Amino acid sequence: MKTSATNRAVPYENRHRCRGITLIETLVVMAILAMLAMVVLPQLARRYRRASPVSCVYELKQISIAFRLFATDHNDRFPQRLSTNEGGTLEFDADVVAHFRVLSNELASPKLLVCPDDSMVPATNFTTLTASNISYFIGMGADEMQPRMILAGDDNLTTNNVPVGSGWLVPRTNLIVGYGKDRHGSCGNVGMSDGSAQQLTSARLEDYLRQPPNLTNRLLLP
């Protein structure tokens, strides 16, 4: 009796061709994907690190603009140069948190106070803001009428190649101020009294601080 075409058994080679992916093949694919990830992810990380100084410049520009907006509403004076009786923070002196907290209406978020290349965690709101949520120093002598004065900047500063801690840094002609390498390499970013922001090398920062009006500027680090 003849077997019809529709009931004929599928040849062995056809059955073998239709089988699913084996465990070994799956492991090979996963190994290839893992190797690709090892190649691609470091490149993406480098791209992010290259972009972070740009993000930091943007943040410092926003901070500088916030200071200027405050000054516009307070007779052209930044909060650190204005008495608390007039809405400023002059009497808070070395309390860097108070000088930034007063800008809560002008700054969109306290997240702007943390450099993208810094490992610290931003505050959730201005009420809970502490010095450990701030990556930037304040130029306490900055004057809105002096556009080239440094108003704020990356706080990873060094003096004579020694890292600077929190508190005051007063530029002097015999003091070499630069940047540590833990953030943006050997560079840093500053916001100016005119609302602009820029990236500086250590040498360029030193040039700024050795010349008036920045020679009389006092820097307050968190």
C-alpha cells in the first residue's frame, strides 16, 4: 500500500534543520554580547565624562543667573553683600548653605548645586540642603557692577598643590591656586558676576585671582 504525499514521514535532515537553538549556541551568543558590552560601555562612559564639564558650566551659568536675578530685586546687590534686614545673607558670613538657600526662588532645584562630575548626592529640597550637597564655592566679594569677578565655581581647589578644605580661601600673590584632578581633570568651571560661565585651566584661574578685582575676592568653600 502506497503512502500519500501528505502522510509521508519528514526526512531526518529536515527534522534536524527545524530544531530550536541549543544551550551551547545560546551560551555562545551571550558570550558575544558580553564581549560587545565590554567594548561599548567604556566608550559610553568616556563620552559621559567628556560631557560632564559642559553640564557643569551650564549649572554654574544657572547659578550665576540666579544671583543676578536676586540682585535685580535687591538694589543690584548679591545676597552675600546684603544685610538680612533687607533679605540678604551678609550676617551669615561663613555659612555657605545660607548663601545658596536664599536663592531657592531663583534656582529651579538644589540639584543644580551638585557638579555632574562630583560623587555627592544632591539635596531633595532647599530645606534639607547641607554643605555636603554643594559642589561649588561662592565668591563673597563678587559685585554685580564688576562683571569679571568670580561669583561661584568648582570647589575642588588646591593651594600650592594641597587640597583646600571647607571655609575661607583668600587669594594672595604668594599663593598658587589651582584645581585638583578629581573633577574635570586639571580644569574647573566658574560662574561670573555678569551671569556667564566658563571652563578654566589651573593656570587661567591663577591669572584671574592675581588681578583686580578678583585679588580682593574671598572664596567661601562648602
